[in-house]
Amino acid sequence: MTAAETTQPTGIVVLISGSGTNLQALIDATSDAAYGVRILAVGADRAGISGLHKAAAAGIPTFVCRVEDHESRADWDAALAERIADHEPAFVVSAGFMKLLGPRVLADHVVINTHPALLPAFPGAHAVRDALAAGASVTGCTVHVVDAGVDTGPVLAQSTVEVRQGDTEDTLHERIKAVEHPLLVNIVGRAAREGITVTDGKVSIP
Ligand code: GRF
């Protein structure tokens, strides 16, 4: 047994809104005890998405916290913060979670997000479409810590992807996901094994 296998894995909560291919990459990585991560729960802002089926198939507890089930966005923010806290994660991974997280979640939890563009270029919900529309020849993905802005938090790592002639939003996004998955797995594993510190808007993994 290696040293990593004798220590407890770091618990995380993953938030999703869609197909959950990044989640699946994380689930696959956790099958190796040396990776050092345990997914305690997967949360979503909507029901019936395939990412939740992927979590259930892996035996991971799931929860759904929908904005429309709360009187206000602030109530939803507080409820989501509590649903996450129930699992006592070391940190949270937003892997295709398509809602802006509120101040309560961000005060209570360190959140690592993955974004399908080279931030600060193309923030927001349509990053792949926006990069194509702008005629970018190179785009990619960014793993960063979430702050109060829209995709403005401190960057942990980036990978580039060439835009090809004839690319559609779908073909380009698929190639971005191919580099996004290993990048997210790598950074989440390092943050879990080595620790992650956010101080005065600066992030470090020792
Ligand atoms: C990812 O490309 C992520 O960066 C973006 O949405 C996509 C989610 O894909 N925000 P999936 O649900 O992990 O397949």
C-alpha cells in the first residue's frame, strides 16, 4: 500500500447542469486511490440530466437545488450553500454548472470552475460560440477559482485548442472537452492532495 492509499481521500462536491462528461472524468480518476479524491455528492440546478445518471451509476449521492423552487435568488443561494455543506467537502468543483453562484456559496466554500475558453477571453455562458464568432484561431479551456464576477476568478491552469476551418460549436466544444477533462482532473487532484489556498483574490496550490 502506498502512502497516498493509507491517507483519507479529500472529499469534494461536484456541481453540474448537463451531460457531466467532466464529472465522469473525475469519477474515473477516483477509482485510483492514489488520486486522493472522494466525490461525496453531486449537485445540480435541474433534474433529469445525464450527469445525474452518471453520478447515480457510480453510487454517488445526488441532490437537485432549483432556483425556481425558492422565493428569491438569495434563498436559493443559501439553500445551495447548505446542501453543499451537508457533505462537508474540502472544496467544490463546478463542472458545467450553468448558474452564477451566489455570495453565500462563495463565502462558505472554495469553488474550482472549468470554463471552455482561455479566460479572460470569452467569459460567460456561450464561450465556444463567442470564440468562433470572433474568428479566434486559438481557444481552449481554463480551470480557475470562482469569485463574485463572471469567470473572473484567479486562474489555476489553461490548455489551448486550435480552431479549425469548418468547426461548428459542437465540433470545437468536443475538442475543448478532450483537453478540459485531463486538465480538470489534474488540478482537482493536486488541490486535493496538496491543498488549495485563496488569499486576497490570489490562489495557490503549494
Ligand atoms: C464544459 O465544457 C464546461 O467548461 C462548460 O460546460 C461544459 C460542460 O460539459 N461550462 P459536461 O457537462 O462536463 O459534459
